[in-house]
Amino acid sequence: MCIRDSSLTERFNGTWGDIAESQFEADYPNALRYGLNKPPLGWGVERLPLMMRYTPDYILPNALAEVQGFGKNGLKIKFEKLRALDLWNQQLPVYFWLWSSARSDSLWVPLEGIWEIIDGNKVTLDSYNDTKRGKAYIKIRPGDLPWGSHGIPTIR
């Protein structure tokens, strides 16, 4: 069964996020863990303000990194996460570090780059149906991601 066909609980109890974050930590050992690290389901994350709920995963000396993995069917990002990351972007630049399990490759995309993809209508809109409120998300096809277009934030 593909991860996309799994329930929220199955995805959470599986490798959800672990593969991408492990690869990021191997590639960038000087990055510091910053955001929530998979708190238990039912802990109450949904009651936190959006900005706290979506604290970027890692902090660098001059940027925040949100690490996310995706497969051959594309990258999904919740709208509420984008709203929260906009707030963080006012403090330090926010970058997505994206890991493609299908390509075994990664890319950096600044938050503004994700908004450019959205503004260019290169996304599809959908919502998760296994959450309380069916949270809306965008889906970006792997071929529409800016492979090789953006540099990494300078790491001192």
C-alpha cells in the first residue's frame, strides 16, 4: 500500500517525515532542530496557534528550514502551514528543503518560490478527508518544482 492510501494514524505511526528529516540531518549536521518533532497523536497540537503548530523544523544561522518529503505523485502543503510560515518569514527567511523519495534527490525552495508556483497556477487544490475539518492543501507535481533554480541559504 502506498503512503497516500494510508489513514492519518497509519501515516503518522509509519515513517511520515522521518526519511526526509534523516536525510536533511545527514546533509546539514550543523542545523539545529527547532520545531515540533512528531508529538503523539492526541497531544493537542490542533489547539496550538498556527504559528506554533507550524514552527519550521530547523534553524540555521540566517534562515529557517521546513523539511518535507514527497513521492512520485507530488508535494502536498496545507494552506494553513503556508499562512503560518508567512509569519515566520517575517522573522527569518523560510526555505523548504524538499526530499524526493522517487528521485533520491533534494532541492531548496524559498517560501516565496512556493507562492510563485501557486500564483503561476501550477498546483491542484484538494483537502484531506481523514482529518476533523478536511484541511485544504495544494499539490505540486514534481516536474513543476524548480529543480536547480534556487540556491541554499548560506550556512556559516
